[in-house]
Amino acid sequence: MEEVKLLTIELHQFFFCLTLLGFGACLFNDLGTISRNKDRKKIVEMTLILGGITLGSFLYLLSFWGIEGVFMAISFAGLIGLSVYRPKYAVGLFVYILLSRPWETYDNQMMGSMPRDISYLVMLSLVGHKILNRQFYFRFNLGTFFFVLFALWMFLSAFFASHQADALSMYNEIFTKGVILFILIQNGIERTTDILPTKIALVSAILEKSVISFFKTYLQDKGTLGEAQERLVSIGILENSNDIAAIFILAVPFTAYFILNSKLRPFNYIATIIAVSGMGVLIMGAQSRGAVLGLAGLIGAFFFTKLRSRKSIAIVMILTLLGGILVMGKLSRSTSDLEGSTGNRVIYWKAGINMGLRNPLFGVGFWGFHEHFSEYAIDGETGSEAGHREVHSAWLQVLSEGGVIAFTLYLLLWGYGLYCGFMIRKKSPEYLISLVGYGITITFLSHAYLLYGPILLALTITQHHMLNQPEQAALKPRMPGYDRLTA
């Protein structure tokens, strides 16, 4: 275990540096606008202020991590400085932090408070820039409407639940982060190019998890790959095989198109094949039937964005679905394991539907499936699993714990997200592909309250509105001279 921890610490340092370099590349693309600024004095003042913030952050972080964490301190300080400079970097940093989760590796008080501290930084950066820019508004669209109503209804389900204390505690601990991220992504991005830091953060964090998963599954205490564990594993909140595979499914399209659109030509195609193949191997290593179907969904959605003939699209969809089903039958998990898993999930799904139909207004309450499972299990069947039980479906998780109204709002939110992804599929196909693949995968996982879905939906909906309303930013009043300083 110590070996994995040491590797994770080194990977945190490496990928923090990689994320900073990615953000730096975004900043470099803005230098053309900055160089046209005639007010050199204000540029110097801004540089000194941001440099001071970065230096102060570096010295503070170095006092915690010591000389062995110097690269981590440099990278983190640079990311903090950029976050003060523009909200798009602050949002990207927050996404990276929540996905990378370094506090699961570093055991100290400073790391423990990191999610809260970074959320304050993002909010201050966003509000401060809106005040300076005289943008006294928050972006609100149909996606925001559905998501806010869904979040509000789930809060009411927690408030009126028989297990109110636990429900409200879990709502605050798990679901609130996704709500905050959704709103911050929608309002911290003003132009289509502003979304790039968040995509860099997403790809960087998932690649970090890929390396950790590969090492822990196939190399730790193993002589050869053939002696590896039966199923893919990782660390922390994503230790479960099914969960880590689902996140890889979400990230594959963003990773592939990020590399393809980079300036690595002509090596970008080779790098894309290597990256996607590696993540594909890890997904298959999870031995998750939901992930296999999700991977088939990714392939089908990819061809959907490329083909024009409806007949060709239909043929590809059928072939990918059949391929996914065939691959599921070839998984190396034992027959008893697969049959037991299937039997338990059917029992849980029936109980979840029963909960939602018998409690259509608020369900059994947020995080209440396990609490009330035995009461709603059909014919008293409780399955062979022990411990904390989950419904193993994001859709039925919402239905059982939030009722019919929450379920409807959740479907509308995802429907609108798919609509936005469909509308921008020609310019940015990765959004639709990821939504399809991840949406299929979470049909078999309780991911409704985790932050991965809100990140994906917020990015998709925001990108759609940026591409279809490019004139919006130009119509908003700005503080004189502000654009010259923060372009």
C-alpha cells in the first residue's frame, strides 16, 4: 500500500505540473491581445499583483510539503495565481482538484480543507471579475432551470425524509459539490475558448487516475501482467471497478479529441490511438458489463457524428449494440459472480421502482434506498449482498429517493444535455459521444448525485450556448480598460 501512496504522490506532482503547463498554453494564446494593449503601466501593475499572490502561495505551500513537494508547491501556486487572473482558470482548477482528490493521499489539515478553500477562491474570482466587468447577471438557461429544480426537489426529499439528519448531511457532503460546479462552469466561461482549461483539467485528472489504476491493478506486487488481479481497481472514492470504468468512459472522447486538436501533428493520431487504446484496455479490465455497453455506446455515437445516411447510422448502432452484448458474454468473471450480480440488481431495481411508485412526491428521501430497502423489496427478496445496498442505476436512484417529479426533472436535464450535444456534434462531437457512453454506463451505477454528470452536462450546455450565442459576451457592458488587462 505504501508503494501505491508514494507513486500517487509523485503522480500528483507530475499532473499538477502538466495542468499548469496546459493552462499556461491557454494564457500564451491570449498574449496577442495583451501585446496590443497600450497601457503598459497597468500590465506591469497586474503582473506584480499576480506575481506576489503566486509567490506568497508558493512559500505557504512549501511550508507544508517541504522540499520533496517543491514541484507541487510551484504548480499549485501558479494555478492559484492564474485563478485570480481569470475565472476560467479557477473553474478548471476546481474541476481538477475534485477529480484528482489529492487530500486522499496527503494526510494533513491543509489538504483536508482544500476543496472548501478552492471553492471560495473560484467564487471570489468569479464574483470579483463580474463586478470589475460590470456583468451583474448569472447565466440561466433551460439546463440551469432543470438542474436547479432537480437539486431543490432532492433537497426537499432529504428535508422531509424520515432519516432527515443523515439525508441532509449526505446531500451537503456529496450532491452540493456537483450543484456548485454546474453553476460555476456555466458562469465562469464567457467565450468558447474559455472552456479549454476545464477540458484540460478533466483530461489531466482522468489520465492521472488511469496511471494509478494500471499500476495498482497490473503491476503492484506482480511479476508479470498475466498475474494481475481479476478486475481493475483504483484508490479512494473511485476504488470500485465499475466506478473507475465509468469515469474512463466519460473521459475517452475528451481525451481523444483534445489530442487530435492539439499541435502535435503528425503525431497526434498516433498519440490518440495510444491514449484511447490504453484507456480501452483499462475499461475492459474492469470487467463491468455496464462499462462494456457504455464503450459500445461511445463507438456508436462516434459513427453517428460522422455518418450522414440514416441507414448507415442504423446499421452501425445495431452492430455496436450486438458487439457490446457479445463482449459481455466473454468477460472473464465467473458464472456464479455474474449470475449473482444480475440477480441482486434485478431485486434492487424492482425495490427502487416500488419505492418511487408508492412515494411519487418525494420518494423515500435522499440517500434513503438502503434505509428502506427491506420494506420495499418485492416478495421479501433481499439478495445475497450484505452491507450498504444501492439501487445500481442512476435513473432508479432518483426515482426511488426523489419520487416521480425528481425523476422527470432528471430525465429532462439529460434530455436537454443530449439536445445540446446533438446541436454541436459537428464542431464538438466529444460532448454527445461522452453523454451517450456515460449515460448508458450509469444505467447500471448509482451515479446520480456524484459530480461527474453535472460537470459533463454543464460543459455540454455551456459549449452549446457559447457556440450558438457568440455575440452574447460582446453585448454585455464592461468596465473601461478591463478587457485590455484580462484578455
